[in-house]
Amino acid sequence: MDLAVNNYWKQFKHFKKDDIDFPQMSSYWLVSTMNLIREKIGKPLVIHRSFDPNASKASAHSNQPCQACDFHIEGGNLFNDFMEISRIPGITAIGVYPYWINKGFHIETEMQQEHRKYWIRDESSQYLPIATWTIHHILDNS
């Protein structure tokens, strides 16, 4: 099983087991991706939630090993950070949450998913898709 167990944690420069609830349930690939995001952005990430035993079965937070994480970036810029995260391979979903107390993100690293999904949760808690072609157009021209 692809769990980030004790010996894996030594590989991560920016994260310790104490940084994530239920670290034994977090996918090695997820924590590795979070470490890469931290490297690319250059600012600390604060993890809000990864594996959640109380999450609905439809939630990626209930998967074992967990491949989803909610977090914010200390001193970050939501748009710039979103664009940088969008460039990182291996992320299969990115949610943007501009109305959290600390504006942040949800990412997923599910290996079996073929196409990346993007969404934003608006002020009324509605989930709105972000068109993939829009992201690719911005990335290709920046």
C-alpha cells in the first residue's frame, strides 16, 4: 500500500508527520506533491485537512490512502499560487477557496484519473467549474 509510513517522512524537507492528521493514511504521492508545491511557491503551507474518517464516501478525503489535501499558503497570492500549482504534474484536481478565512486550495493526486478538474467555491458556497482550456491558455501565454 502506498502509505507515507515512518521511513518515508525522512525524505520530505518541508513536512513532518505532525503536520498532517492521520499521517499513516496519507498517500506518499500526496505528501510528496505537497512538498513540491512548498518548494515551487517558496512559502509555508498550512494543512487544514487530509484524511478525514468522518468525510462522506464521495469525498476524496475518505480514500485510503488519502490523496486529497486542503491547505493555505502563508503570505500567498491566491491567483499566482493557483497558476504555480497548475503547472505541477501529478495533480488531478485543484479547488480554489477564496472565501475561507485563510484563502486556500484543495488538491487531489488520484493516479487513475485521466483529466485534471478545476473548480472554485464562491461566496454562497456554490461550486463552479473553471474551464480547463482557460487555464491552459493562461499557462501557455505566461
